[in-house]
Amino acid sequence: MAARAVRGRVATALVTLCTLALVALPGLGVPAQAVSPEEAPGATVAVSGLAPTAVTPESVVTLDVAVTNPTAEEIEAPRVDLSIVRYRMSTRSVLDAWYLDDQYLVAPGLIAREELAPLAAGETRSVRLTVPAETLGLLTYPEAAGPRGLVVELVADGRLLDETRTFLLWQPEPDPDPMTLGILAPVTTQAAGTLEARAQGLSTEMAPGGRLDALLQATRAQPGVTWAVDPAVVEDAAAGTAGDAGITWAQTLVASAEGRDVYALDPYDPDVAALAHADVDAFLTTSSRTPGSALTGWRQDLTLPGPGVVDVATLTAAVRAGRGTVVLDPAAPPEPGLPTPPALAALATSAGPATTLTPDAELSGLLQGAVPDVVGSAFESRQLLLAELAIVSLEQDGPEHLLLAAGRDWHPNATDTAALLDAVAQAPFVELRPLSEWTADAGNPFDADAPAEAIAPGEASSRALRLADELAEDARRVAQVAAEPDALLEPYLTTLAAASSLALRGDDAVRTALLESAREQGRALASGLSVVEGSTVNLIAASGDLPVTLRNDLAQAVTVGVMLRPSDPRLSAEPSERVTIEPGTTASVTVPVTAIGSGNVDVDVQVLADDGTVVAAPAAFTVRVRADWESTGTAVVGIALAVLLVAGIARTVRRGRSASRMAPMRPEEDAP
């Protein structure tokens, strides 16, 4: 028997099935031949293919099986019997119970038999069974649509060697109103830590056969699958961080994103719940990335929290950040007799309504092949998923929308998953649609049935995140005066974003190391501009220019102005002219001041951005104001000059004639 495990709700479902069996119609056609329940000698039978995906009355059903004899003895006269359970399974609990349990609850009818030549020791043989749909004995009314059980038995010498079960999807007429189905695949990395560790992890995940490579190959051909992408993964790969394989991967993903629903998460896939609990925004946001990026045009309104209950704080923060479409934790399967809960709802928050998407946990597991104890092969997983989807689409009070969501650690088998997605896309009872096409149907919001705050194990400390955010604000304030603020801040904010990544949930050591590294970078930025302290300045005029020396230790040129704040009204100051300071240099800025009295005045120095924001640490100096010295000195000099002038004149007057001067010459009188 193929490996099977009994789930929690099977015991209840068995009671339901037994009751249904009492009223079920008897099987049509030839009943399956009874065989003795002896222990199998090790031979196995497995279904490897069934076509078409949905069977109509005009179809010809082909079933491919593989029979294997792993023993050391030949099996003589083996045969393969194919039987059908004509009873329509109408609930998920009934379907699961039939699939998982060994006993027949509704007698199957034999529809095909293939006699085989002896099966040699160690041999595996492929067998194809062909059955016209008209011989299945199924009703052709629309109400008869739904999954039917198929039983494949390997029999030899009157002994049942092995059996397996699968499903045929009966669709006598097209479904006029198929159920909306969404599939969400996160494209994020499990690599975390330092940038070097992240680069190494990306290289592994993007190499052929790596997790991200397999994810891309499995989903790229199916545009109905929605991607939730960490843009930092794509940009790092495109920049060559993950080598040539990463560059190729990024190019393929960007090309495959055309015509597809793609949601860009915030860079480095932050732990949105931890940030919400600390009341801190994401350190890097997709909207702040460089315009013209290959990611331009991707949607930015989805929030994808980590595992665990999504609380009111996280919902509110998501709406406030403009990411009000929130994927909740997957919901468990419904109790027997109850319909599948809807995937789409609107919840009220203090910041506005949040559109919530709740994946189906069981069906999401089948999508990912995460239930190996339940299904024995990729084909069985695919058929079980299709049968479950068919059941949900037929539920009387079932959902209009259903969501399957893979986990961030999904490493699919690319070939098997691509085949599964193709089969789902072809199924007539569901319509695979991008999320953005149906999330607007959420309806009126209702109060959230969620805790106010739920801290997940391993979540980052709120205090540590708040301290990091405060320092980041200081760094942003300083960086605004740089020539290229985003480029100046990016290394620092990248470290902070990496430290808040969801991939680090539970890894306190690495997170702490990254936060400490970010603190050092933040302090260097916040203190990058400074005032060079000087000695006391003398001002001996009623007005003048006071010099202030600034130093720029940042990696870029900055443009700033200076404003002086005197502590005494005897001195007033005007804003300085704006000055550009090259990196690693100092510059002197002159500030116009006016004095209306004398005395010593303490002055605070403020280095300002264009909007008046202070961008350097406080500094102060003392101005010795002697505004009356100029007038007093002028008066003294003027009086001195006047005295000298008067004295000179007086001296000249007092000197009189000199004794050696000749008498004035007169003309001589005429002689007698």
C-alpha cells in the first residue's frame, strides 16, 4: 500500500462516511474481484499519470501506472485492475478519509483490467490503461460533477500485492462560475547575516538546482502565479553579487515579470511584526529605491508577515505604510461538515481597513509537496490537490476566493511543480487569477478577531529597534545636506535593514552584531559635520562679520548655512550665506552681526540645512562686544587732532619776527 498517514479529522470523517455509505447508490458496472488480504511480498504499483485533467462524457481516460518487483523472485501472471468509486465525494473530510483509509466505504466498480507477462525480479514496467468515459457509468448532469475515487490494484495468483488510490475529476459540463484561485510564491532568500554571508547564500540559492533557481523555473511559465519579491535579492543578483548565475537569474526573473502580478516587498524582507511592535517603519523601503530600477512598476501594497498570528498592531502598521493587503497565517482545514473559510476579508484598524488574505494550510502544503507521509508521489499530490479544489468549488456555502501560499523556504521540484501548476490552470472548476484582480472584492470591513499584540518567538527586541531608528533619524537629518543623500545613507540603512530581516528571527547573535555595526556607521554619519571650536572673539564695532569654521568628515560635499543664537539682546545675528564644504576639509563661514551695547555675550552656533534643520552637534563661543569703542576712539582722535591744530597756529603767532631779519628795503631819496 502506498504510504499514508491519518490526519486529525479522519476519525470523525469515518463516521460520516459510514453513514453516507448506507444510503449510497450501488456501484454500477462490474464489481471489483475480491482478493485475499495477504501480506504483500514487496511488489508495488504507482500511478504516474492521468489524462485529461477534467473528464467529460466525450473523453477517453488514460491512466499510466508503474509496477515494480523489488524481490528476488519472478511474479507470474500479474495483472493490474482499475476500479472507480461512482459515489461523488462532496466534502473534504469524506475525500480525505477515503484516500487515507484502507477499507472500502463505497464499493468500487471494475472498469479496466490489464493482464501482464511475468514480472522479473527487480523489474519495473510501465502499463497504460485506457477507458472511454462513456463506460465509466457516471451521470452526465451538471450536479454530478466532482471527484471520483480510482483504485489501482496489483494482483497475482489471487493475492493483492499492492494498491494505490487516486482521483478522477468528472466534469460533464463546463462550470459557468468557477471559483477564483490565487497562488502566492514568495521570492525571498534564506541567506542572512553580513553582506558577505548573504552574497554566499544567494550564490548557492541561484545556482542551477538551487532553491531560488528552482522556484523561478517552476513558476515562470505560469503567469497566474503571483510573486512577492524581495527587491534587494533581485538588485544584488543583477549587480553580480551572486556571480554569473545570479545575473542570469535576475535577468530571467525581470523578463518573466512582464504581464505578471508582482508585489515588491520592502528590501531585505523585514520582520514587519517586530517593526510594528517597536512602532518603527522599515529602514529601507521599496518606494525609496532609485527611480528607473528594473523593479519600477511592481506593486508595493502587500505585507507578508512571518509565521505566527498577525496581530492588530501589525495590521495597523501595514495600512499606515500603504501596504494594506496583508497575508495572514494559513488557516487549518474546516471541521467535518463545515465549508472552507473564505480567503478574502476586510478588517478594520485605527489607520483604515486592511484587506486580508488567508491561505488554506492543507492545500498550500499540497502545492509545496510538503506532505510526503500522505502522498507517495508528485502525481498523487497533484491529483489530491485537484480533487480538494474541486470539492471546495462545489461547497454550498464555500468561498468565492481561495488562496494557496508557499512558504519562504519552498524548494520545489521545478518539473513536478510546473506540471502541477499547468494542471491547476487547466482545471475548469477554478480560475487562476492574479491577486490584484480580486483583492478589491473584500467588501465592508469588520472588527479584527486578533490579539492587540502577539510577540513571536525569536522576534527582535522593540527597544533595540527603537534605538536604531532614533540614530537613523539623526543620520538622515545630516545626510540631507549632502550632494547625494540616498547614496550617502545606503550602506548604513542597508546594514539596518539586514539586521531587521525576517530571516534573522531567532538568530540574536547575528542580529546584535549587525545592529552594533549599524550603530557605528550611524554615529559616524550623525557626527560628520562639526564646528571647529575657537577662542573668544572680539567685536569692537557696532556691526561686523564673525568667522565660524566648519569641518566636513562625510564622504560627500555638503552645502550648509550658519546661524548664531546670542544669549543677550546686545548682539544680534543674520543668517550666513550658504557655503559648500568638500569632503574631508574645513571652511570658514562669516556671519553678519550687529551690536547695540558692550559686554561679553555667549553665542550658540547652529549649522543648518535649507529647511532650518540643525545638522551638526551644538557648539558655542564667547564674543567680547565693545560696540562703543569705535565712537569713543574716533572722538578722542578728533579732539587730539583739533588740539594739535590750534597749538600749531598759536605757536606760529607767538614766534613773531626773527632778529636776523633785514629791514625792508626803501628807495633812495634824490641827491640835492
